[in-house]
Amino acid sequence: MHAAYFTVLARGMSGELERLSGDEVLEHLDNHRSQLLLDPTICSCYAARLAAEPDLGSMPGIVAALAAILAKRLRLEPFDEQTARALARIAGDNEAAVRADLLASLNAEPDGLKDILALDGPDERLETEPVLRTLLRVYPSYVQVADLLLDLDLRRGRAPGDWLASFRCPGLLEAAWRARLFAHHATLGLRAGADALWAGLPQAVRDETLCNLAASLRLSAGEYEAAASMLRASLALDPSQTPIALRLAELDRPTPLDPALIRDRSVVVCLYTFNKAALLERTLASLAASDLGAAKVRLLLNGCSDHSRRVADTARALFPDNDFQVVDLPVNVGAPAARNWLAALPECREADSVAYLDDDVEIPADWLGRFLSVAEADPGIGVVGCKVLDPGNPARLQYLYRNVALARPDLFKLSIHAPEGALDLGLYDYTRETMSVMGCCHLLRGRALRELPGFDIRFNPSQGDDLDHDLAACLAGWRVVYTGTVACVHHQATGFSGTGAVERKRAGNIIGNDLKLCAKHMEHLDRLRELAFEDRERARNGADWRGSQA
């Protein structure tokens, strides 16, 4: 069991899908659609696995799914020759065949382009700009190069550069290129340019991905009726986009906010830290600037050897209206034990709710009121979490929510926590039930915290204990709810890069904890499968997260 799971973890989703039958891949895809929007990378993973199915020609259901995935990927990446060629072959799409032939004729330096596309690191990609500019000057109609230059501008968060003036788009690709330019401007929130490009797009080109981007512009401007119209148009083109249906439902019936709850409920906000004084100082400043009402604040110093104690003492002045106390431990007991230590404090055991924050987050002013308002919507809600963003501008999604994607004796895997590298366009700003939320900023109902087993210290020093605790909550009958109405910036990303001694050590810890999670929940596989199915069906059918109070 462990060797099989390690293989999946090491190889990512592609290796994961290789271990599934064709029908299981379709179920896996169905689950992913109930969680997140499809992106090019995910489409490639599913397409490669479905295309490798033996006797593909005799499996119409898999052929149809493959054609749909390829068509989606081509809408997301309109100048990918291989995708166009595959769609033409699988679905007999003549338009895709014409596009593939045209793209092949324009690809003047195929080997060089492959080398550039093979670069994984964002910094490496950015270093290719001089080469790409030279290629475009030599071959002004080289649309694949223009597309890469546009992508580099997107990575830098800027409008298309001066290279655009030298590009001569082939006539047959003009509409697709204008759509690509619109997507670029809309993604970066460049409203004037996006609106001008949208007005010139033929109706037939306005696919669901572009409608979603158009909706994001309206959302950012507070034009909710116009945004809802765009979201409805998107769903009419592709009804399988569960996040879009949820975002539309949020517009129709917004998540409530009762500011009085921060005064009327007893709450303790708990933080724990280990040798991150500078980040801790920023986190405490962010917490102090938020609306805490009468909440108590407890900060645990986890055997810190830097100047965290000085930061903690100075921070007392930031909370003149709140009971602020420091727990100073002589050794680092790790994140799970730190959470348990704080939970065992008398004030936490008596609280209506306990919120946990990491020492490297920035939170919005109304975070606590919004968390409490969600928790108050149904007494069965035991855990509330939020949308987590990477630092920087434009903001990128780091973590949303997860359910159990696979639960079988040789394979235990959770769904992807967020679209990789995706900018935050406001499309996940809704509230929904789920199975796990990010532990860097979440709230637990006091009764749930008291009734559930503690955070498992076998996941020391960190990574996985919050996820395990959420699954335990689900198994015990508590509801876990995500609300994208709260956006938390988390300075330390989840996962690992795999390079450097420190990162390799961290990677080993993450892999080990993933194996522990797998082994621990083997006895609950049947129930976890049922819970995941219920989660998928709730989302797809638009069940209201408010539950019995809806």
C-alpha cells in the first residue's frame, strides 16, 4: 500500500491517473469538476490518460470525455497544435484539423520552441524573452511565439509589450488571437482594454472561459447583475462548471454577515509560532487591525530562539480592548501539539468558537465576523475555512478546499487544493460545504473542538494534522464549510519545490505525513467514499450550504 501511494505522490496527477481504470478516471474527472474549474495542465493530464486507454475505439463514453477535454483545452490554449491535432483525430473536428495544419506551417523553429516550453521554472521562462522577440522579428506571423510573449507579460502582471506591434496574426487565427488578448486583459483586470476587445469579439468566439473572465471584470467593479448575466451565459455553454454555478448562487443569495456576533459570542483567537519573528510581527499587526470584538488572543511561542518574545511583548499594546496573553514554551512541540496545548486552555474549553491562525498570514478586517456568521447558519457546522492567497500582486490562489478524490486499499488521495498558479479572479468567492479547508486561518466550533480527538501529534512538526482533523470532523458528523468571502494571504506556500537541502527535508516530512494520513484512514475508506460522493452531489445539485437552516 505504502509503495503504491508513494509512487502516486512522487509523480503527481499523471501517475495517479495511470493507476485507475477508464471508468475510475471518468469518476475522478467528475469529482474534479465538482471542485474546481478545468485548467490547461489538468486537461492535459486527463487527456493523456484517456487517450492511453486500450481499445479506445470501442469505448464511446471515454471517447466522448476525451473529445470534451481536448476541446476545453483548445479553448484555453488556442494555439496548441498537438491539442488541435488530437481533437481533429478523436472527434473528426474539421475546424481543429485546419487550425492544426496552419499552426504546423507557422512553427518555423519547432525544436527551439519545444526547448522553451520544456522550461518549468518561471524565472527560466522569463529569461527566454530576448530569444522570443528575435524569433518574432524574423517570423512576424509566428503566433506560437507571440502567445508565449503574451504569457510572459501575464507572469509579470502587465499589458502586452511593444513586441505586439510587430506581430502579424494570420487571418484565420485573428478571432482566436483577439480572444486571447481579451483573456489577457481581463485576467489582469485591465478593464478598458478588455471591454474594447470584448466588444469586437464575434458571438461564436465568446466561449464559457471568456464569459467567466468577463464576469470577473464585472464582479471586481461591483456590477453584480451584469456579472450574473455573464455567469449564466457561461453555464449555458458548459453546465458542468460547478464553481460557476456556486458563484452565481452566491450572487443570488449572498453569504450573511452579522457584525454583532463578534460581541455576542465568546471567541479565542489562537496563534503559535516558531522562529519567524518578522512574519509574526506582520501577522499580529494584521490581527490587531481586524474587527475582533471582545475576542481573547492567545499566542504560543513554540520554543523560539529568535526575537519572537520581544515581538510578542510589544504586540500587547496593539490589543488594548482584548485579553492578550502569551504562552512561552521552552521547546518546540510542533504545530499539532501547539494547537492541542492552546485548545486545552480553560478559556478555549469554555469558548463558543476557537480560531487558529498561522504566524505568517494577513487577514481582512471582517474575517472573524464572517466566519462566525457562517458557523451560526447551522449548528452542525464544526469547521469554517477561507480562500488562501499567495502574497504579491496580482494575487494568486494558494488553497481553497478539498475532498477525498480516491479512497481504496491501495490508493488514498485528496483532490487538488487549488488550480495551479491561477490568479484570483473572484470566481471562487462563494460558500460551500466541503471535507477540508486550509488550517492557516480557520474557525472551530467550541463543542466540536471539545468532542473531537485532538490534532494528531504523529503529524509533527506540521503538514497534515489540520487536514486529518477535518476528516475526523466529517467522519464524526460535523460539517466543514469553506467561505471565499474571506481571503487570507499566506506567506509560506503549501507543498514543496523539491530543490535544496531544506526543501528536500521538508519534502520528506510531507511525504511521510501523507503516508500516515493514508494508513490512519484505511479503516474509514467506505465512509470517506460515501462522504466524497455526497459532497460531489451537493455541489453539483446546488444544495444550500446552510443545511437545516436554509
